[in-house]
Amino acid sequence: MESGAGKHWTEEEVKALLSVWSEKNIRKQLHGTLRNKGIFIYIAKRLQELGVCRDWKQCRAKYKNLKYEYRTVKYAHNSGDVTKTMKFFRDLDAILRYEPVAQLAAEENGRCSVTETQLNTSPTTDSTQ
């Protein structure tokens, strides 16, 4: 199979990536880690089990691109532009909708600390997230 950063992802490959990414433990690790090479190595191994031959760098690049495109479409929708769309928007929305967002909180000594809040959650969501 051809590999390399320039090889386009097939629809099946993206669906496999989304299925691995949607797992709760993967979402938690991706959210809480800045140096996430190990997580993407694990994701690449899981994708190999599903028949997708991608290295960790390709997985990370696709993850970042999908996340960026999702946020661009989400922002457009929130601004009233419903004409902007993407193929896997609903899948990504299900994955990213409940992702905690880090916010800076001013402490008494003037420094900032990071606190987590959740956006768009409803009482019916899993409270153990």
C-alpha cells in the first residue's frame, strides 16, 4: 500500500479513525495531553488492526485537519452561515461536542491557571466524563 504524507485518506480510513477517536479513553487522553505522540502511535496500531495502514504522523495530521475543519464549520453555523459544510461534521460533532475547554482563571497572585469547563452538555450526558 502506498504511504506518505501526500496520500489522500479514503472515506473508509477516515471512518476508522473516527471510530477509534470516538472511544472515551482516547478522547480523554487527546484532550489532556500536549505531547501526544504515544497516543497517536496507539491510534495508528489500532487502525492497523482495522486494516488502515497509516503512521502516527499521518494520524495526527488528519486529526488536526479534521478538528480544524470542524471548528471552522461550527463557527460558520454559529454565525448564521449554514451553507458551509463538511463530510463528517455530524460524527465530529458527536465526538467534540462534549470536549472540555480549557479556560484561564486569574488567581489571587496575578498568575493564571487552567480550569476545565464543558460546553453544550445536557443533564442526560454521562456525568463521569
